[in-house]
Amino acid sequence: MGTFKIQGGKSLQGELNPQGAKNEALQILCAVLLTSEKITVTNLPAIRDVLFLIDLLGKIGVVVEKLNDHDYSFKATSIDLDYLKSEDFRKHGARLRGSIMVIGPLLARFGKVVISSPGGDKIGRRRLDTHFIGFEKLGAKFEFDNINRFYSVEAKTLTGTYMLLDEASVTGTANIVMAASMAKGTTTIYNAACEPYIQQLCKMLTAMGARITGIGSNKLEIQGVDSLGGCEHNILPDMIEVGSFIGLAAMTNSEITIKNVAYDELGIIPETFKKLGIQLERKGDDIYIPRQDSYEIENYIDGSILTLADAIWPGFTPDLLSVALVVATQAKGSVLIHQKMFESRLFFVDKLIDMGAQIILCDPHRATVIGLNRVQPLRGIEMTSPDIRAGVSLLIAALSAEGTSTIHNIEQIDRGYESIDVRLNAIGAQIERIQ
């Protein structure tokens, strides 16, 4: 288990370049299974989850060529479906929730797939019903072996249909769109997720020859085609990392420029951090955050306390709610953080309370943060990262704190943030990685 040793209380200054989007990359990598032709993907983040999925594709039979640290080509000519039933896949697939998205493309191309239960962050119940109900509506037969924890999906022919998703699941939408792209006839997906990740996947599929309309909305129409071809695809900058860097700048009283952020794809992320009092300026496709001695949380017009809640896109992404919570601890004013989508994501606040933050955990979904307005800085402590987003939030808190902090289980942070210690040390942070 790796550890970060952080000397906090240092202001940072300089430029940061966001990595490629992790959540988009996992979908795009699974989509290479839809064709036997060559797919080239650029700006892939060199993080644990992405590298693991690339390795998994190689084990399935995809020919992988590494062009450089962030660009790869893939050719899924000969696929070993039996590997998905193996103990080796059970062991490796259980480490990555994104592995569930190989089902849609394999079902579309080969008509059957058997896969073990996926892994991922332990942030609450993350059911897969939406995926398999969608496959069933397309005509697939679904079985679940509860003893061995294997999913089996099979269909001689997938047939387009209308479906109303029970929830706007991002991975569920991605899986169903990939399956429907080669179904017979037209598939209409209502209540589809419409995050930039899904939009990027649809654009890639279109470049491969798929016929998709409604991209960017919650209603997608897919006219199935017989086969898909190769293409080149470039991954967007990671909007979660962009938001994390905005929060980092505010908490550490730093002057930071975040380069090439694809600003128009960030939705309400910049405006949400502005509600917490953070000054930021768009400069072309960059974001400039000046040093601020104090930042004040907005109230509602009637003077009541602001509530920040996560929501499906174009609402505020749940992946940044923990960062917003940490930022609020040193703001002037109070805010209610409402994590609606996952019931375990706020359980890291006990570490912040130990650091001196004033937080009331109301229940598994809500926490009230009373900002300290930098009058009382956080103090360094020893802690453990529970998941990717809580881990980077604790790292931000540690960088702002007085004294030394240690964060264990940093493998969780490495799953989502590429060489975060190296990049932050380059602009003045003091983070030591201990293996």
C-alpha cells in the first residue's frame, strides 16, 4: 500500500494541464470491441484504471499498440470470449467497474457474452439493472448465476425498440448505445444520460459508421447498421480534474492557470465553484484562478443557506461534490452539501473533522459545512483514502493544512489522477510518495 506524506500550508503558483477524461476513456476503450478494424485513441490518461482496462483488452485478444504514453491503437480482430469465463478475468475484472461496458459491444458483435461481477469504488450500492433491462428490451436473454456471480447475456438477433431507462445511468446508457448501434431497426432511448462522456462516445460511434441522433439530449435515436469501421478519437480533458484544480487553488490560496480545459464542455462546474466565492476567469480555453485571501459562500436571495446538490447532467457532477465540501471548510459562510446519488460518499468527512473542520454529518447523504474563513487552518493528520474522489479531496485538504499529513491507500487516488504528486510538486507542493 502506497502513502503520500504531505507538508501543507504552502501556496502554489503555475500552470496545470488536465489529463484526458477517465470516465470517457473507459467507454471509448470498450467501444474498440465493436469492430475488427483499427481504432486510434489519443489523450488517454496514464492512470491505473485506464492502463488496467487496456491490459484487459489485450487479454481478451485485442492487438494493442502503444504509440506513446497517452496514444494507442487497437485492433479487435480475434476475440477470446472464453477468457471472460476464466478465473483470471474474474480476478482482474473485479478490480474495475468499467469492465461491465464490454458487454454491449461484445453482445452486438458476437451475440453472447458471459462476465463476472465488476468492481470499482465502494461508494454505495451501484446496481446494474439498467444495463441488463436495456439488453432484454433489445431482445437478449439474461441470466445471473448468484452463486458464482456471473452474468450471461445472449441474443441471436438484437432488434431496435423504444425504452425508457429507469435511471439516467452513464455506464448503462453507454452499454445500451453500443449494443443498439448494430441492432436491427431503430432504437429510441429516453432518459438517457447526456454527459460529455456519452456525447463523445456517440461521436466516436458516428465516426465508425453508426447512425445516432439526439446527441447531447436525454433522447437518443440509433438506427442500427450491419457493421462498424475504424476511426481516430481524441479524449476530452478531464472535467473532474479541472474542478479539483479549481478547488485546490482556493484551498491553498494559490495562483493557478489550468490550461486547455475544453471550457464549453464543463457545464455548470465553473459557476458552482463561483457560488462558493472562488474567483476564476476564462482566458480563451484556459481558466485562471487568482490568489484569494478570503472567499465567501453565496446565500440565496432570501438569505437562506446555499445548498449544493449533485444531479444528472447538466447538473453538478457527483464526482466533484466531495471537492466542493472540502473547499467550503475554509470559506466564509455555510453550505449544505447534499449527495443524492451515493449513500457512502460523505463518510470521509470524519477525517476532515479530525483536521479541525466544522462539519455536521446530518445523514449518509447530507452534511452542513460551517466555513472557518481561514481564521483556523486545518491541521495535518494521518488518514486513509477510501475512494478516488474522497482521496483527492483529502489531498487538497492536506495541502492546505498546517503541519504534516499522511494519506495511505493512495492507489485509490492513482486510479483517477495521473502522477498527481509530480505535477503538483512542479508548482510548489511538497508531496512525498512512499511505497
